[in-house]
Amino acid sequence: MKIVSVVGARPQFVKLAPVHKAIRAAGADHVIVHTGQHYDPMLSDVFFDELGIGAPDVHLGVGSGSHGVQTGAMLAALDSVFDEHRPDWVLVYGDTNSTVAAALSAVKMHIPVAHLEAGLRSFNRRMPEEHNRVMTDHAADLLLAPTQVAVDHLAAEGLAHRTVLVGDVMTDVLFQVRDEVSDRPSVLVDELDLTAGDYYLATIHRAENTDDPGRLDEVIDGLAGLDKPVVLLAHPRVVARAAAHGVELARGSLIVRSPLAYADLIAAALSSAGIVTDSGGLQKEAFLLGVPCTTVRTETEWIETVELGWNVLANTAEEISAGVSRPRPMATDAAPYGDGHAAERVVKTLLSAAG
Ligand code: UD1
């Protein structure tokens, strides 16, 4: 059995780590293809090193570009990679341009494609991620859904027969890293002279929040006006857009810092008073760590976090401020994101579906 995983952006490297471990444990061949969508060491190499994945087998070096240019370059490069390896499965992750490019290339070459994290929907058709995930789900042969809500979305689109509920592989890696860092203080506390439990951790990178100058300014205003220091782990996209738009990031309560490696991010989240983000992964990580989250978006794919009270959607400066100062949510035993063994289920499903 040979599986080719195609990844390219930071959250995909996190999801790849437990899957790679489970594929190796099952004795299958695993070829890792990195498209090169993310290339800064802190968005890429650090995850391969830290999470024990090792170097990718193939690196396409595609880099940044408009959606069409970036996705097209990946498509052009992937055909020969799949042709050379002729895998039993191509495995694609999440909702980035790397995901849709790999799904499209594989399906046209008649190579079975499995989509990990299938069935998420924001129902916001302006989001590039929504285009990517809808197209990938409809192209793929096997839909590995993280939650019951995702299973229901796929059924509503007529895709129930290709769907398997496996749980969320991010839970697998998060639980392991949380246990490793739980007695380690965050590097941010010393570095930025903060008090543990008395700062907010923020990330903003989505096109909806960064591409329009007025919108970016409004979001930054909301963060800058909060009542505690706010550490903004600045994705290169927000830095690039802020510079282009002439928006000052380091103002008011805001402290701008480069992104953290995964274990450092989890430690920083654990010692924070709350998280403010537009990242999908971090909303879920906050929930699983028991840290209140305020999400700077008009909708979320991870609605369980909102229904259980650990996440609120906030768009204006007032809503962001109300979000971070709301009373601490009620503890919950609900486990909508699985039991930490999703990757094993993914591999079992791939092995049995191929037979
Ligand atoms: C991509 C995904 C998004 C995911 C995010 C995780 C798409 C459409 N978007 O967004 O779903 O949540 O990754 O981080 O696939 N840049 C660098 N260095 C890098 C990578 C990017 O400086 O290593 C800068 C460039 O200015 C680039 C911009 O960030 O133009 C955007 O990068 P891109 O890969 O297009 O999308 P992300 O915003 O990272």
C-alpha cells in the first residue's frame, strides 16, 4: 500500500504529523509532497522538525501567487509526481490551494483521492477556503469527516456514500503536545515581560480581514483597544498587507511578534487569558485546551465551539472587547473533535477501502 500525502500550508503540516506516524505504524509506504505554498521556515520547516515528520520526499517549490497562478503551478507539477509514484491513495488535507490542486490532479489521473477534514462548510462563498473544500469534497473518492456536523453537510450534498466519520486528527497531536508543555511556561512571558494569565493571544491572517485596508484597520483597532496586552503572532500575510495598506500594527495594547513553533504556540495559548483569532485550527485548539476564544469572523465551520460557549463570533471593536471580557464558559465533557485516535482510523479506512 502506497499513500502520497500532499501538503503545503502550516495547518496541513500539523495534521500530517499524526497521520504520518499512523501510516508508518501500519507498515504502509508514505510519500510526502510539499507544494511549497508556505516557505518561511517558521511556517514550514519548523513543523517538520518539531513534529518528527522528517523532510518531505518531494518539494515543488511553488511559492506565493494569485489563486490561479499558485494553484495552476501546483497542478502542472503534480501530474508527473503522481505518475512516478502511482499510489493507491492520494491524501489531501483541509481547504487550501494545495488541497484542491492535488485533488484535481489525482482525480484526472484516475488515482483514488481521500480528503481529510471533509465536510466543513462556512456557507460563505467569498472565502477561498470554501471554494477549495467544496470542490475537493465533490472530486474526492473518500471523505474523511472530522465531526458529525461535517458528516451531515456531506449527506445534504449527496455525498453520504463516500463519507466516513474518523474524528479530528488535530486532536491527536494537540493532546500529545499539551501533555508535553503543560508544566513549561510560555516563552512569551519572559521575552515580552508579560504576566502569565494576563495577556491575550491573537492571530489574524484571513483574506476577509487583511485584504481590505479599512477592514484590516478596524480589526487592528479592536485588538489595540483591549484591556490587557495582546500578542499578535503575525502571519507574513498580515505583515505584508499592513505594510502595503499603511496600517500600523504595533499600537495600543498590541505587541507584534513573529509566529511560534507548534509546542510554543500551545504553551502560549495555555498561559493566556483568552485567544482572539480568525484561524480555524486555533478556535478548536482553544476549545480543547479550555481557553476562551473570540473569533473575528462572521461565521465558523467549527460551530460546536460556539454552541458549547467556548467561542464567540465578533466583528466590530465592541464585539471583540465584549467577547474577551465575557464570563468564563461552563466546563464541558463534550468531545465533538474525537478521542485523539483519529489518525489510526484514517489509516484503517484507507487500508480497508483499498482492499
Ligand atoms: C493559506 C490558506 C489558508 C490557511 C493559511 C494558513 C489558501 C487559499 N489559503 O493562507 O486557508 O488558513 O494558509 O496559514 O490556500 N507568505 C509569506 N511566506 C510564506 C507564505 C506566505 O511571506 O511562507 C505571504 C505572501 O505575501 C503571500 C501571502 O503570505 O502572498 C499569502 O500566502 P498564501 O499561501 O497565498 O495564503 P495564506 O494567507 O498563507
